Amino acid sequence: MSRIKLIHVPESGELPGVRVIGFQGELHADMTPARRGPIYVDADTRLLRIVSVQRTGSGYEAQVETTDPPLPEVGKLPGYGIRLGPWQARLDDQLILLGPREIGIARRLKARAGREEPPNIEKLVQWLAGSSAPPKELTCQRIETSAAWYCSRVEGFALWERLHRVVQQDFFKAVRAGKTDDLEDTSWWLSRTTISPTDMYLAATGLRRAASPDWRVLLREGLRLPDEKDWRQGLKDAEYLFRHPPEAEPDETLVQPTVPNSREALRRLNFPKAA
């Protein structure tokens, strides 16, 4: 049986009486980094779903649906859910999943000079690079050899930018080396850390050069452009970079060819509240 009710949410975004207890889906090292929607429960551990949210003068009004029976406090979650937390739920926050590969490059995830970031980004990176308990300011935990972070979309995008810089560097290292296996591997990795359509075109070009038949699927699904005629300029720009791959120091930002409004377009698509 399900119930619908309204919850008043203050400006802080904290959902009263609602906790995050996990996320849906499986965790595979070749599918990270990834963003997942959290699994919510109410104070009686009934599954909770946010139906709609409206702005009010003093915060937000959320319409939620709860479902019986209550879940146990421990043990396996229904379906393919993975348990973590529990954490206080916050409106519109998301779960970021990082695998062994992302944790392995944590010490390389440097902030860009002059770039303002939420303070929790550096705290998270330092925690990932070490072995201590997470800082009390962070809602994060390790899951075997991986890690999960429950954060705002603004924080998530800032972390994505750091990840993207390092993955892009490794991608162009593979381009310069010309090793097919490394190129295919880093192309897939780049496709999971995109911050602009240019990245998706680079990843697809890498797959095509590595003789992977999946490069077309990547563009159709990643850019949501079913007509191959719309890919021409992006692929042309990517091919130019393959012929003239940029050299980069470990912490240098690579220059990408310009695709009008591309970065903001993908940013709004993947992180709509951060734009």
C-alpha cells in the first residue's frame, strides 16, 4: 500500500524525517565514475519517492509517496539496491560513485588555479587519497574498493571537472602512444567523465580508431543526436586533435576545439541545477 503526503522542506534542503540508505544499480569498476539516484526511506523505514517539488516563501513543498511494508534496518535492499549510510536526505542531492581507478588518481585531482570550488571538494580528494575516516562534514563512505559521496549538484560538477582534466590527460597520452588497447580503454573512461560534447566526440573517435563498433552508439546515446549528419563538425574537430594531440604537463589544462555552447549544453544536461 502507498501513501501520498506533503513535506515542508526548509531553505537548507534537508528533508525532515527522510534518510538516504543506498542507491539502485550495481557497482562495477568499468562503469565509474557514475551518478546515481539515492534510495530514500521515511522515519518508519518505508520506501519513499519524491513526486514533485514546489518553491514556497519559506523553502519548498515536496509531495512524496511512501510504500509499505517497512524495510529492515540492515540487510539486502530490494532489487539491485546497494546499502550505504544512512544519511540525512537533502533535496536534489545526488550520489557520486568512484571506483578503484578514480581513487587511484586522487592525488592528481588538483584544483585549477584561480578556480573557486565548494570547500568540500578538496576535503573529499584528500580523504580518497588517504586511509582515514571521512571528515564529519562529508556524507561519504567506502564500499569495498570503491567510494560513494552524497553531495549537491554543484559539488558533483566541480568534482567532475577535476576528474575530467586527469582522464583527458591520460586519454591524449594514449593517443600519442598509439596503443589500441589503451586508446579504447581511455576512450570509454573519457566518455564517463565528459563535461562537453567535444569530449564525447573525442571518445567516439578513439573507439573508432581502436576498431570498436560501439562508437556510433556512444554518440547517439551520449549526445542524443540520432542523425549522423549532426556529428560531422564534432568528429572533424576530434580528428584534428588526433592528428595534432596536445602535449600537457601533469597539471596543465588541455585546450579543446571550440564547439559553440557545447560545454554549457552538456553541463545543463547532466547537472541542471549547477548551471
